[in-house]
Amino acid sequence: MNKKKENRELLKEIEQRKGTERVAEDARNYAESIINTVREPLITLDRELRVVSVSRSFYVVFKVKPEETVGQLIYDLGNKQWDIPKLRELLETILPQKTTFDNYEVEHDFTTIGKRIMLLNARQIERALGKERIILLAIEDFTERKEIETGLKKAHEELEGLAVELKRTARAKSEFLANMSHELRTPLNSINGFSEVLYDETFGALNEKQKKYVNNILTSGKHLLLLINQILDMAKVEAGKMKLALSALPMKGLLNEISLLVADMVSRKKIQMTLEIADDLPDIEGDELKVKEILYNLLSNAVKFTPEGGKIGMLAKKSGTWIEIVVRDTGVGIASENMGKIFEGFFRVDTPYSRVTEGTGLGLPLSKKLVLLHGGEFFVESEGLNKGTVVRFTLPIGGAR
């Protein structure tokens, strides 16, 4: 009777052991499945730092075989390729004290796969109650990412250096233009002054041919002085040295005054000019000379780029705390591909008509900069070549600034 009882208890114990082994085996299979699914190389080590198991990705990334890996001391793997001082420091010094470690950067040159930069994450894990702990080591190869980050950092530094150099070059250019403009204006003012004296026949009469030639000198000198002044103003604005002499400006009278300045040009080209200036147009706060320069640039451009028999117009009205001014023409227009270039200094729209007109291409960008300097807005619209141009800008009413 006792013998049968002992046998039953023995069988029961055997079944329990089998059940425990099956659970352990299932757990082991489950853990191995997880390890093999993870894309990062994983490796488990025993207390003596010998390889217990390795993920499939470890074999693929580091080009080693299972028979050369499992059971081996980690430092001996791949013909001692893993004998890395920083890895020894992690496994033998840091990990025993902390039990876990994250993002430990290691750089090493492997003979099989070349130079690699790795991030190591380590954990000490207890396998089962009463059993020794194992070490789980995850290895992230971020060589390419590191190279990209290094390249981006280098490119950023180069761009910063380039930006500094471009600012220096732009400043030097502006200073050069400003200095040269001053140097050119002084003798040119003398040329224009003496030409006027000769043309007025202050010191004696001129024959018809002499007077014609003197008038040509005076006209060319005035045109050259205008161009030099534009270059000088542009240089001042770009260098941040342009100062506005603000005062209350009666815009209605000022607009009529500028329209009279281009009346002769309009008449010679048989262009029809219309003015629509609101009766209740208020004063603005601005620099008189600069506002006149803006208006003259835009109106003279409209005349210059409108063929004979065309039309130009100027509209001015109050809009909230601003006055809005629109200058339109039926001239050569602007191609869509050139809309982004028209505010570049010295750029001129390339058309057969524009090639025979004078100018530097500074009138439009300078006008925009002066409007913005006043705190206004500036827009240019065109439906394309030979479809005219509309320039619209705003200036603050007196006290609005």
C-alpha cells in the first residue's frame, strides 16, 4: 500500500517537473522569438561574460556565424574584434555597479565591416529564482546617422561662415558704391553747373550748333547725376544708413507737382495720362525728397516703358490710416518668370523695347525700399509681357506712425 502511494507521488512529481520544464521552454522560446524579431542586434551574456544567446540581426550586422559565437567570451568574438576597451569598461566596471546602462557610445573599427559607431544599452536580468543573473546587451549601429549629423553640423557651420562673409561683402559693396558716388558727384556737379552757365549764354552768345552740343552735355550730365543719386540712395538703404527727415506733406499738391515733371515726357510720346486724386486726400508723414523720388521713379518708369499712344494713370485715395497710391500703364509689362527678379538691383526686363531705354533698373527696388522705410507696403502686378504694369503702395497718414 505504501509502495503504491510512493509511486503515485513520484509520478506526480515527474509530471510537475515536466510541466515546469514545458513552461520554462515556452518562456525561453517566447523570449527568443522576441529577441529575433527586434531589428537591433541583441546578445545575452552569463556572469563570466560568455555568450548565451544572440539575435538573428546580430549575425547579419556583424557578419559572424553561430558556431563562432555562442559559448565564446565576448571579447574573443570575430577573432578578438570585440576586445574593445570601452566595452570592457561598460561590462566590468560600470554595469556591476549600476545594473543598467543606456546610450553608451562606442566607436570601433571592425576588420569585417569597417568603422562603426554604436550605442550600447545593457541590463542585468535574473533568469529564475535562485539562478545567476545574465546580461542583456542591445547594440544600435548609428554610424550613418552620426555621419549625417556631423555633415549637417559642418554644413551649418559653413553656411554661418558664408552668411557672415556675404554680409561683409554686401557691406563692402555698399560702402564702395557710396564712396564712389560721392567722388563722382563732385566733378559732375561742376560739369552741370558750367554747362548751365554756357547754355544760358552768361559770358557770351553761342551759335545754334554750340548751343545744341551744350544742351546735350547738360542733359546727359543731369541723367548721369540722377543715376548716381539712385546708386547712392540704394547703398545707404542697404547699409542701414538712410535717415528720413519726417514732416507733414500735403499729398494732393505733391502728386500734382510730380505729374507736371513728367508732362513733357508724356507729351513727346503722345501718351494719355489720367490723374484720380481724391479731394479729401489727407496729409502724410514722410520725407518730402524721398516721397517725391518714389513718385517720380514710378511715373517716369510708366512713361519710359509705355509705347507711343499708350496710357498711364495715377490714383490716390485714403484707406484707413493710410493713403493708397496706384500707378498703372499699358506698357511692356513683366513676364511671370521675371516677377521675382524685378526688385534686384540693376535688373532690367529684357524686351526689344527696354533695350533702347535708359536706366539702371534701380528705380523700382529703390522705390520699394523707401516705401518700406516709411512703414508702408509695396506691390507690383502684371498679367505678362505687353499687358501693362500696376504698382500699388501705401504711406502713413500724418500722426499714424
